[in-house]
Amino acid sequence: MKSYKEDFPLLRNSSIAYLDNAATAQRPEAVLKAEREFYEKYNANPLRGLYQLGMDATDCYEKARETVRDFLHAKKSSEIIFTRNTTESINLVAYSYALNNLKEGDELLVGIDSHHSNLLPWQMAARVTGAKLVFLDCEMDGSYTKEAIEKVITGRTKFAAITHVSNVIGRVNPVEDIIRLVHKNGGVVLVDAAQSAPHLPIDVCAMDVDFLAFSGHKLMAPMGIGVLYGKEKLLDEMPPFLTGGEMIESVTRESAVFAELPHKFEAGTVNGAGAWALKAAIEYINSLGFATLQERELALTTQAMEELKKIPYVNIIGSQDPKEHNGIVNFTVEGVHPHDIASILDGAGVDVRAGHHCAQPLLKHLGVFVTTRASIAFYNDEEDIHRFTEAVKGIRRMMGYAE
């Protein structure tokens, strides 16, 4: 298996087996170079300076927007809004769309596997508007059945917020089926693509999704840059989420005329360097191809799950089929708290995540409180997985259990 660690400065000369990629990815040299390049060559305030350097900064920013548009297969660059992260993108829709369109008697649908970032904004929207929050429950393997989907989506379903890929289970949800049924009943759909964008090709037009959000940092871009896609018609009708500089056409003592899309939703000084580096991250992914990424991640996920299944006191959360995990392997060890597991693995040079993974309703639904999550990226290798599974084998012994 080819090694891609040479492309990543943190991994290049490190002995760490980094398996917390669902939390944040590592950055390749090309992305770090792009961020530095912006500050060294184009450092002016995008969209403001009518001098050459300012125009160069604006050009970089808008080129990045066009790269994202192409990445998502959106119709227009004006449908691409730069934010700080998925959380801000979802909150933008909650405050600017939901609060202005939902009312008492409407139903707001969320998946039980939602990250807290795709749940708390809708709890707020339901409280403020009087809409009813309705949950779509999954099976124990994380799947959503056709019967469950058809049961909860009704003529009252005016908005649905659905996770594309669960950060706990890793399963790809049938978002196209949900979108189609919600649209049939006159509703609008947001898809949380934070976990899918780094692993799966996305076509917002083919999905016919109304809103879609993802974070740059999970896609190997810097922290602090995110994306919201929205259909132009919906975005046009929505008021700004934040107000201030740059998002206006004119201001008087009493009122303001807001700028056209996409700038209406990008108040203040924008993250030009982050956008430029996000462009580099997408170009890096495109140079490899999703087929290559998926093939490597499936091979490593299969290796991890096969070894874990040999350990009698380890329980894998979700499906037992590696193809259903998209690099996420969540598990428990009988008699050992996940925080202890993570600490022991850290001592072995393996980085994993332990806790509720910002998905407490899902874990409660699955009958567990906290778990340990290993999340795999294409730049991991067989040695990373071997070190991880070998360390797991010795956990109970280190905790004083006789094996």
C-alpha cells in the first residue's frame, strides 16, 4: 500500500498512529503552503481594497468559491457561502430560514444520529416558532428503514435536518430518499455533510438538497473555514444571519440595503487565507480521486474490524460490515471506561477519541453511554492499524483483568 504520510508534515517523521480523523484531519504540505502563500503574496482585505493587492486577494477568495462550487456540483458560485464551520452554517439556516418560515403546527424532523451541532439549533427553532421537533430513529446497526422514514415524514414536515454520514457509526444515510419524500410533502431539507465531504463525492443538484453544510478542517483544510450551500431562491429570500461590514450595499441612519448573494451572508473581514487553503485541499483530494481514498479507507477499516472481532470482550458499535463504516470504528471494551482506553492507547502512540462524540441521543438510543472511536483516513497505513489493534488486545490486562 502506497504511503501518503510524506505529504503530511505532522505525520512525516512521527511515530503517532493518528486515528482521530473524524474529529479533524491532518493537513498536507500543499494546504499549509497555500495558507502561507496567501499571507505572503495576497494579504489584503478581500472585497474591499480597490488597489491591485486588494483585487488579488478578492480574486483568490472568489477562485476558492468557484472551486467549492465545482466540488459540490452546484449551479452557481453565489450559492456557496463561506462560514467558520458546519456549526455556523447550520445555525445560519436555523436563524435565517427556520425562524422566518416555521410556525406552530409544523414539524421539524431530525435524525437520531445527528451531531449536537445539527440538533441544538433545531431545538432552539422549535422552541421559538412553536414547531414540533420529531425524531427519525435508526435501527441498532444505524440504518434508517423505508418504513421508519415514511412513518415520520408527513404533510406537516416543513423542515428536515439529516446527517449524511454519522460521526458515530459511519453509515451513509439514504438522504436522497428523505429529500424526495420531504419535498413531496412541501418541506425543505438541510444535509449535514461534515463527515461525508472528506470521503464521498457530493452532487447537490443530483441530490436536490436545499441546504448542505461542511467544515474545511475535516477536509484537510485549516480550522475556521466552512461552507454552506443553499439553493439560490431560498438564500435570496432569507435575511442575513450576521450584519456589519461588507454585507451591505448602502447604509443610512435608519436602515440598510443588503448586498447580493453570496456576500449578504459574509459579514465582516472574511477568512481569505482559509478559503485559499480550502481550495488547495479540494485540489489535493481531486488529484487522488475519491475512488483511491475509499479503496484505502475500506481496506484499513476491514483490517481494524477483523482484528477487533477476534477479541472476545470488544463490541463494535453499528454494522458488522466494514463497507458500512466509512472509516469509523466505534467500540467498547467490557469492564473498561473509554477514557481509560484512550489513555492506554495514547501511551502506545495511538490517538483515538473517547466520549459521547457529541451525539448523546444516539448513544442512548443504542444503549451505550460512552464509546471509543477510531477514525481512519487514506493517509493511515497497515502499521497504524496493527499498532491500534495490538494495543486494544492488552487493555484489560493493563486494567488488572485476568485473561
